[in-house]
Amino acid sequence: MIAFLRNLAHCESDVRDVTQEIFCRLARDPALLAKARNPRAFLLTMAYRMVVDMHRHAAVRERYAAGAVEIFAPAATPDETLFRESVAAAMRELPGEQRAVIHLKLWEALTFEEIAAALDLSPNTAASRYRYGIDKLRTLLRPVYEDIL
Amino acid sequence: MNDLEKRLAELPLNPSPPDWREAILSAAEKESPRAKVIVFPAFLRAHRVAWGALAACWLAIGFLNLADPSHGELYSLAIVPGQTPSVTQIAAYFELREQLLRWPTATATILKIDRYKL
């Protein structure tokens, strides 16, 4: 969930704030999670909605200057570091909806049905957002990706 | 999945900072309704049923004690040593004595008490 938030939020303090708020809400009302059919998808849905709400507040936009979060773990080699930084930068170029779908598909290994349920979409919309996003990533990463492979 | 998707999926995500876990869980614990129960000492929480039963017994004893109409009356009739008993107290004493005299085995004891007290 934290990795998902890192992909959506714009700074580390937002990630932490949202994570803490989710845990506090669940602590106040534990039945929320108990009633969920799929607790993992439920947490991802909560996280997504809270980030969307957060972005609606104009004041948060000022925090963008604080710098992007580190989505990926540090790499051992310069080539791999360059690749990971390029992927992170390319991900930030994508619209939030595509970024969310790509993260859930690639790094949370959810199916399109599960992604659709988590983000309140139809499975077809989830799949098309994923395809559009991957195509953009391919274009953005082509120079680096072809150099490395 | 094509090659790029597989390559992306293999990228390890940054782990969350170690200090976050404790801070977030302690903030959530404060919001939890169960947090208020934690103020009870550990020994009370360990045997909740036993302590509950004991408390219920004390409540029952207290209730029966208060519900007994003769309790207050008897207490007011108690004779304090060194003070002259009132007429009511003397009357109550003789009434009690009469009742006890009807109980055959108590007669001898009562007569002994009479010899010392009166």
C-alpha cells in the first residue's frame, strides 16, 4: 500500500499522512476492514480515494516543490540506478489514473477485475488505461531500455 | 506480459522507513476504542471473569445489606459502653432477651450475661 501511495502521492510526507490516516480510520472503526471481502483491495481503494481527495486541495499543490518520492529501492549498479530513475520519472509523466492502474497491475499483481473493483472502474476501462500507460512508458523509456538490454 | 512489463514488474519497490511503522501504529492505537480499556491494570485484564464475579458478589452483598429493613434499626439500638442506654434500647434488649429465652439451649448463656451486665 505504501508503494502504491508513493506512486500516486507527490511527496513522502503525503504518503505518511495518508497511511497514518488510513490506520487511524481503521482503528476507530475496525468493522470497516472486517466487512471487506478483500482486505488488500479495500486498503488500496481507501488509499486511492484519500490521495484523490488530497489532490483536490489546492494547498497541497504547493508541496509539489518538495521533490518526488523514491518509488524504487536503490540499485547496486549505475546502469540499474539510471533505469530505475528513468522509470520513476516516466511514471510521474503519466496521468494519475494510468499510474494507479499500472502500479496495481505490475507491482501489486492484481487482475483487471480486482483493479476495477479497487478503483471503482469497469474492467475494460482498467485494461485500456493500463495499455495506454504501458505504451507511454515504452515511448518514454525506449532510449534507456534499449541501451540496457 | 511483454519484456518491458516483465522488466518493470521485477523492479523492487522502496521499503517504508522503519520509524514509520511504530509512529503510525501508535497513532492508530490512540484512536482505537480499545485503547481506553488499556488503563485497567494487567492483573485485572488477565482474569476478567474472576474479577467480574467477585465484583458481582460484592454488589449483591451490598444490595442485600441495604435492602434489609432491620439493618439500620439494629445499628441504632446498639448499646455503646459507658453511655446510659435509652428507653428504646432497653425495651429492645428485653424483647430480644425474651425471644432468646424461648430458645432452650440459649437460656443458660442469657442468664450468665444478665449476671454480668445488669
